[in-house]
Amino acid sequence: MRRIKFILDGCDISFVAEAPEDITLSQLLKQCDRIEPDWCACGLRSFDENKDYSSIDLIFDYDDVKKTDSHVSCRIM
């Protein structure tokens, strides 16, 4: 299964995330609504292949979203 990488971007915090390439916007938004960041989180943007991101923070699936580490600064409801 092919996956896409993207950034959940905020004014004080951002998360590197990935999801199945064929996930629908409706499915993705349903999972995003479950995320409660510890700081402001304002948007979604495309993944920039030219930037060096240390790791994936969130992994989306069709029916779920999970943190890759307990230290990721958000809660999943």
C-alpha cells in the first residue's frame, strides 16, 4: 500500500504524519478531529521532500490515527 507524508502544521507545533495514499478527505478529517494538540495547531500542508524531518509523529489509517511515540505532544481521543 502506498502512503503519503504530510505536515499537520500549527503556529507553535507541527506533526509529520503519513496516511494511505487513497484515503478520502472525509476519512482523514474524521481522524484529524480526534487529535488534541498540547499547543495551537492550525493547518495541514504538503510534505516538503527537501526538508529534513526527524521522524513520523502520526500515522493515519482509514479508520484510525496513532502516535508513533508517547512523547508526541498531543492526545488522540
